[in-house]
Amino acid sequence: MSKLYRCDEVADRYGVKTLTVWDWIRKGRLSAIKMPKGYRISEEALAEYERKKGGTYAK
């Protein structure tokens, strides 16, 4: 099982606001798992997002 990240952790990683991460999820650009206390994003989903974006957001 890979690590799951909260939306605020993903936002910090990419230097954007949490609302932006929610927007990526809503538009289908970033895969996420809906949990009772919010979304969780897997390492694999982040790797796929970075691959699609050409690594432009990777820090």
C-alpha cells in the first residue's frame, strides 16, 4: 500500500492552494479517493499527474 496524501499536503508540494488541488480532482486531472474526512491522493496518482504534466510541478 502506498502512502496517501491529504489535499493540503499536495498543495504544499506543488506550491498551490488547496482549492486548486480540489479543482484538479473535480476536473479529473488528479485521481483521488473520497474518504469521510476529505480526499486522499496516492503516490501513484501523483506520479501519473506529474508524468502527464511532464514533471513541470515536481519539486
